[in-house]
Amino acid sequence: MNDYYDILGVDKGSSKDEIKKAYRKVAMKFHPDRNPDNKDAETKFKEAAEAYSVLSDDQKKAQYDQFGHAGMNGNGFNSSGFTDMNDIFSNFSDIFEASGFGDIFGGGGGRTRRQRKGTDLKLSIPVTLEDVYSGAEKSIKIKRLENCKSCTGSGAEKGAKPITCTGCNGSGEIRRMQRSLFGQVMNVQPCQNCKGTGKVISNPCKSCRGDGVTRISASVSFEIPPGISGGNYMTQRGEGNKGPNGVPAGDLMIYFEEIEHSLFTRDNNDIYIDAYVSYPIAVFGGQIEVPTLAGKVRLKIPSGIRPGQMLRLRNKGLPGLNSHRHGDLIVRINVHVPKHVSKNAKKIINDLGDELKENSEFKKFN
């Protein structure tokens, strides 16, 4: 897959306006109406749309700058690819209208009329480092629009039938021929009288007031992929609001908010933890138990370790997103100093202090 910046011919420091201008230029160059039956142009047209969908979005752009294409794929996670031309024209209609092509579904390129869909939903959920480490299955309750049970989504009262809209003759679209730099093009917009449905309801359903949808509680299950970070999100296709008259449902965008852990501190895929050792272990060495996200492990403490010294446990950190590689667990050593000691312990410590004063290493700092 080519680099998104190279596809649009921009650099990482380009502004949103510069990225939009660059995309419009590339999209017009490889537009299907200018390149009929040209598969190579069609591929470049889709690549440009994918690049623009990422670089024009601040969060997606930051994710791409950090992880490259690996951060854009997998399990519907930050996926930005376009396979359907209608999706491109639907998502970036402002680009093509501004360029004179308009929303020309059903027009010169032989494409079909745009299929509308329900609105998307967005929500944030908390995730723990344990979720990040191993992934997790989640089930959440959301409020969304579903087809009205009374009218089964038609919006009409029982026994009544929607009638054909006279504004668009049932097409749901208003078409106007316009002139542009590339000749005459057909500009197609949703009919405002019927809101693009092609039908007008004279006797609306009392339960939904003619909307065809009602708000209900629904349960949505999904899997959190290992290696995510706060600010990442995933898309659940078709789990958003339903539209009336059989219109496909929108999508559910799930954003992740990482919860601060009581033991570990995260730094990318490495995690840090403080461990406390007794004075004898600090002097003579030994072993201690250290918690990890996968359970407790034994850590060897070398003799003469200093307070604040770091010991590294390889591959005991967090996994990379869409990767089998793990970060490390960094253990910061602290020496435990007791607040209360017995008389016997005091004597031993004082004797030790006197002995250490004669130590050449000790004398260097005193």
C-alpha cells in the first residue's frame, strides 16, 4: 500500500485546506467520468479517497503518523478503505460539488442512486491495561433508533399507505443539469419534500409520528483488540440508528478511554512498576515476586543494587497493535526503610554504619 502523503502529494506539515485541495486535484484527475472503463484510474481514485479520509481526520492522521498502515486495519479497527464508489461520493459529496461534478449518481458514469443510511452513533468506553494486554469481549447498552413496531418502519398508520411524492415523482431525488469545466453534468440532490424517500405520508403513524423509527435500548457486543491506546476507536458496522422504510442502519463508533492503573504506568508498549526490597536483599541480592499483567513472576535482584535502579523484564509489557511483539516491564527498585526498629536492630545498624565509614567507596562521598 502506497504512503497516504505520497498518494495526495502532500507532506506531514500540510494544513487541512492544503490536504483537501490536493485530494480534489487527484480525485478530478482519476474521476470515473473522465476515465471510463479504466481500472487503473479507478484504483487510484479509491486510494486517494482512502488517503483523504485518514489525513483529513485529526485522530486518524495521528494514528497513521504513529503506526502507519498497521494502525488503520484489523477487525474493523480504524479501517478507512473504500470498495464502493457510492461510498466515496456519499462521504465526500462537498468535494465533487465544489469541483462541478455534483452528486451524479445515476448520471454519466452509469452509477446507481446513492443508498441512504441511518445516522452514526458515537460513544466512549473505559478500558483497563488488562484489556489492552489480552483484549476483551464487551457488551454495552445503547439508545438507538429502531423500526417502529406499530408501522414496521413505514411511518404510516395501520391501513394507510404512503403516497408517491409529487416533488420528485417517487425518485427521492431532484436532478438538475449543470455546466462545469468538464462539460454538462447531472447534479442530483435528495428531495426535500419527502426527505429522499420518494414517499409522502398523509396519515402518519401515531406511535412514531410518521418517522418510522422509535428510540429503544439495545445491547451491542464486540471485541477489543489487544494493543489499543486511549483515543483509538473501532467501528461496528450497522449498529447505529436505523432509518425509515428499510434504509440501512448507520454505524457505531466506539472510542476507548484508558483507565489509570493502580500499579503500572504505561509508556507506549512498555510498562513501569515500583518494587520495594529489604536492606539485606539490596546488599546481598536475592529474589522477589513482581506482579505483571499476566501474573506474578520471580525477579532476581543483583547484590549491591542502588535505590532507583531499573531492572528490565523482556516481553512482559503490552502487545503492539496488530502485532505479536510485546514491550517490556521496567521495575524501579526502592529500598524499604522501616520506621520502627528494636534496640537490638539499632545496635546492629549502628555497628554497620561504623564499619561502612571505613569503606573506601563510602569515603569518596563523605
